[in-house]
Amino acid sequence: MLFSLDYIEIQFVLKERVPIIDVFIQEIADIGFDAFQENLNILSSYIPSINYNKKKLKGLVNKYNDFIISFKEINHPYENWNKKWESCFQPILINENCQVRASFHQPSYKKYDIIINPEMSFGTGHHETTRLIAKDLFKQDLKNKTILDFGSGTAILSILAEKLGAKEVDAVEIDKNANKNANKNLVTNNCKVIKIIDGDGNSIPHKKYDYLLVNINKNTIIKEFTNLLKAMKKNSMVLFSGFFESDIDYIKDLSIKSGLKILYSDLENQWALLVMKKK
């Protein structure tokens, strides 16, 4: 991410914070918005000014006008952007032993002190789906295990997996800007066993993994399911997140038909985690 860009902030006033707003966020991300912050019923979304298309934005807002009261534009010259972002990015406590922070925060002195400088990439620990998987990794035995982190974003889950003892981690992400950021995060966290791979499911290496960490939306899970199955072996553990509680039954049915055994699920603010094992 180039911080020399001017940014535009679109500040949405929401009627209430309902789960469909996360779908709205995904849709405006598709038209170039690359950072989001929420405070009560205010959603602030950021986009480089050179990528901003007011007509496209208004078209999307009209689809969700039952949930949005109003919105306004705020210009942010590049000199102020880093400071603005840093002021919004707060440390996240995963559990009593693990905190995720940026390099400009004070060290936590916890056993797992993960440093993520997000540069607007997904995966800071602020989103429920990232936290759900991160928390669950502490229940798993990752020592000397091989890991596929699919939809890796900042590589936060890959970094945590290495710190928890994984011997090899392949992190596959389609967003090249996110991958540039992820590689910086690997250096910052002194990671040695993680490989960042540009691409979609077709870019997954031709091997089988002990664990698959899959934090992507429902439609992408469906699209990439065949590629993900190819990366599994007998007893592979699979952690799926990135979808709503209302999607659990669909993902369960798809998984069971594909030879996976559902072990358990977890929820946070209607976002879901499914943990399963390949038979």
C-alpha cells in the first residue's frame, strides 16, 4: 500500500449494526475501498482518491438504503493518513497469552506478542472471523505440523501458527498488496517457516497438509472447495470461517458430502467458525 496517496473517507451513519452491513463492506471493498473502522453506528471506509467512483458507490448505497441513514465524504491528504490509521488501530487481545498489536504500540510482554502492521490489509485480529480462528488455534496441536493458510491477508494466522510450533506454513492470498504487507510482517515477527504465495486455489502447492485455515467468504469457499479438498489428507483438520451463522448448515452439508466430519462450531456476533476433520 502506498501511503503517498490521498485518501477519501466515506463516513456512513447506520440505522443499526446488523450482519448485512458486513456484506455491504465486502461489496464496497470490491470497488476499491481498502480500510474500514467502526464506532457504534458509524462506519468509516477509506479509498485512494484516484480509485474513487462516486456513481458506483451511490449505486451500492441505494441497495442498502434500508440500513444506512446518510453518508459524507472527508478528504485525507497523504501527510495525515499514517497518523489517522495508527490512531484507529488498537491492540487486540486474543486470549490471556496472546495479543496482536502494531509496531507503534508498546510490547505486551505476553508469551505470544504478534506484531501486525496492516497497511489496510485484512487480518488485524479486529474482525470476528480472524479472532475465531486465532483463538481456536490454541486448542490445536500445531507442533511439527504442516499448515495451509488460505486467504491469508496480513499472514496473522500463519504467524500465530508458526509461533505455536508449525514446521511449515504456506500462505495463499490473491491480493498482491496484501502479500507485500504480509512479507513485511513475517520479517517483523522473525518468521522462518512461512511462504507467501500469490494466487487463488489453483496456486495451492500440490501437497497435503495437516491443517487448513480457511478464512474467506461463503461464495469463495464454494468456488474453491475442490482445490481445498485436494490439499487434504486423512485426518487433516480444517478450520473454516468467513461466513455467517445462517450459512453453517450449507457449509456443513457441502463438507459432509465431501468426506469431512464436523467436530464443532463457534460463533462471535453471528460470524461462524466450523472445525472439521477429513475422514
